[in-house]
Amino acid sequence: MEKFKKEIPFLAIALIPFVYLIYIWNRLPEKVSMHWNGAGEIDRYGDKKELVAMLCMLVGITYFVFLIIPYVDPKQKLQNMGNKLNNLRLILALFMSALAIYILYSVQQKTSNPVLIFPLVGLLF
């Protein structure tokens, strides 16, 4: 039960983009922009149902990968890191959720050039 209590903040952060998607679902067009090239031009459109898959890839995979990393660490070195892994998990969860929310916002606003994605990714690096 204590492990689950530690996961609550990470789960809450991971669920924020899904809650936002539910909130804006009826306002989204059926055909939404799904991919932009380096110049910021839309080069692929998709069904709005694909946004759920995009959120699962961005937020869900990041959450679950960092959840299972301690269990697949062959040398058990992560235990010596202290709280660094949880800090990294928190940073990446916040980043991926912010990125997903911004993408959903730009799709909703029909913004053809999501200019904040490049600085956000640069900030991650």
C-alpha cells in the first residue's frame, strides 16, 4: 500500500492530459494535425481518436518504463542512487504531460505551427 501511495503523484500527473482531452473532445475537429515537420508545417493528419494513442505513447510509456526500470536493473545499482530516479521520473512525467497538453491545445486551436515544442524539447535536453 505504501508503494501505491508513492505512485499517486506520478499517476495524477500522467492523467492530467487525459482529463484535458476528455474536456476538449467535443470541440476537436474529426481530422486533426498529428505530425509537423522541422519547418513547423503539418505533414500528417489523423482521426481525433489517434490523440488517445499519442497520449498513451507520450505519457503512458514514459510512466511505465520508469516504473519497471528498478525491477529490470541487473546490477541493482538504482538502489544506490537514492531519490534521483524518482526526481527524474517526476521531471519526465511533468515534461511529457506538459508536451501532451500543449499538443492537444494546439490541435484544438488549429495552430499550424506549434512553436513551443522545439524549446520544450530543448529544455528537456
